[in-house]
Amino acid sequence: MIINLKNFSFFSTLPTRELEKLSKQCRVQQYTSGTTILIEKEEVKDLILVVEGQLSVLKNYGGEKKTLFNLDPGDVYGEVEILNGTKSLATLIGYQELRLVYIPKEVYLRLIGLYQGFAKESRDLYSRRANLLLEETGDKGQPARVITFFNVKGGAGKSVISANVATMLARFWKKRVVLMDLNLAFGDQAILLGLNNDKNIHKLVNKKSLKLSHIEEQLTIHQPSGLKVLLPPSLPEHAETIRPELVERIIDLLKPHYDFIIIDTHNQLTDLELKILDISNLIMLVMTMELTFIKNTKVLLDLFQRLKIPREKVKVILNRAFKSLGLEPSKVEKSLRYAISYFIPSAGEIVVPSVNKGVPFVLSKGSDGSGILASVRQICASIAGENTDNGTWSMFALFKEVFGLG
């Protein structure tokens, strides 16, 4: 089977004749979920391209395996080892039905030598991953990861998902989490979590020398979970007083003292959102099956590529996932030319009462055993760097069957 490499942005700088030649030099293999593709310290003979499914990249620290990141369709692995001349720095485990393309390392090195654009693409990818893969200690004192939930169209359930993910990480994973509501004029996190907004970000505006203690004074504690929340100004007109520089300073001061900073954004793309996206470790792009969301998400993904936002930094969440108006998730992925990393089934009977009561559904007994609870748990496990077992992905397959996902 020959794969059309033109469809993958990593190879976009190569001329057509070279891509056609490269396609014939590669080998394509398919695997079942749970297959170990590469073992740490094994010789790396090929650059690996993910065509279908997902790969988890795990590294062994003192006998304990930690998930460093996940690879979706279009992502590659092996550039650090090939360029360094080392054996595999991590173990790769495949999930979902998996299809991979193997590009011989001598072919990959030849292309780097011939084409400056392709060499730059490889160098940029190397610089983003090398320190993480070469790290030997797995230091638990690393700064908080910044995870942003985003889209430019309202109605996707972005705020509800971010609230429940943050709550679950704090309550059940026992992580130190700050949730920042940066929908500065009309944020909903206070309602979703049942909080008053006596404390908020606007009270930090006039601090001449901002310190961690000042920020902590304005964090509202969600008592049921231990989650800390930085709420937006109490008056919409105060939103314009919050500058990107202040937000960046707040995040910088919080990072050494927390495990995760979860950010819920406004549905727009101003200087503030661009700054947030730039400093985020992970961008969760939330969408639904509506055609307007598909269009906007595709436009955003294309923009991210032009802004040089790394592919592995962006994960697509399909919320309220079900076949609708003839649309199927597989067709949505083809339209986006991007993998959907997480599916959240439609569960209005659970979500609506949760919102009205100001109680995250992950804390509600009514969500026990539900698909929506399992899907949020899957997102949290991935964020927390846990090794996802086969059972979880079997549940993922069950979601697809029960909810009619393509």
C-alpha cells in the first residue's frame, strides 16, 4: 500500500517528485490496539509516521514509566534518535487501530541534506522534543503544564469540559491545579463550580510588584475538590484592563507551585488569546459535529500551522459526539486533515442538571458508569501522563459502537 505523503504537513516542503519517490521507499504496517511498536534502548532504523490511530510515547524513570506525549495522525517519531545517533529514548505503544509508515533513516538523512526547508522542519521538531526525551531524571519538581481549552465559536461546551477536567485532576488525581477563567467579560466558571466572585483577576491589575502571595489571595477554592480558581472581573467593562502581560506574569508566578494550570478562554483571537496559545503546553480545541464548527476548526488548524504552533501541541476534542445530519467523525477527520483525539458523547440529561446546580458532573453520582464520565477520565489520564491501559481504549471502542461513531 502506497501512502500519499502530500497529505501530511511534515513533508510539505518536499517537491512532488521527491514525495512520489519517498512513498515507494517506505513500508506501511497495521497494528491492533495495545501493540508495542518500539522499546526503549532498541535500535531506531526508521522515522515513523502515524497515518491512523495514536501512539503513546513513554519513558522509563527509575523503573516507573511516564507518558511524555501522544502522537496523532500526521505526527512523526524518531528524529531525535536519528539525528543524535542514539538508540530509542522511549517506548511507543499504539492505541486504536493503528497504521504506520516507516521511512528508512538513511533516506530521511538524505532528504535533510538535500532540502533546506525539510531540514528546518526536522530541526524545529527536534528542538521541541530533545530536552524531554534526553531527560534522565523525570524530575517531579517540573513547573506546571499549561493546558488551554479553545475555539472561536461558542456553544461547544468548552467551559463545561475545562471545569470538569480541572475538578477531576484536583479531586481524583490529587494534583495541584489552578483553573483560570480568561473569558474576561462573560466567564461562566463561577456558575459551573458554584463559586462567588468576590476574588478575581481584576484586583491584581494595580499591583506595582506582583507576587505569588497577591495571586493566591485572589484564588477561590472549590471546596469539594480542592481546585483553585482565578475568576474574571465581576464587571464586564473591567475586561479591557487585563493585559496579556499581566496574564503571562500570573502564569509565570504560578507555574513553579502547581502541577497544572487549566485555562478557559474567550471565543475570539486577540493578542491575549495568541499569547495564551503561545505559552500553553497543550491546546484542547473543542468542537461539535455542526458544519460551522467543522469549518471554524479547520480554519483554526490551518492558522495554527501558519503560526508554527506544533501539531503535537494541539488536540481536537469532539464534544456531543454522534452521527448527525449524515456526518460521521471519520469524515470530519478527513475534512480537518487532523485526528480527533477525544470523543465526548452527548449526555444532556447529566450535563444540564450539573450546570444548573453548579456542581461538576464528575462529582455527581448521576454520572457514575456513564460514557461522558469515562471520556473525561480518559482526557485526565492523558494529561496526567498516565499509561493508558487497553481496557480504557476498549471503552473508547465501545463509545464508538454505542453512540454510532464512524
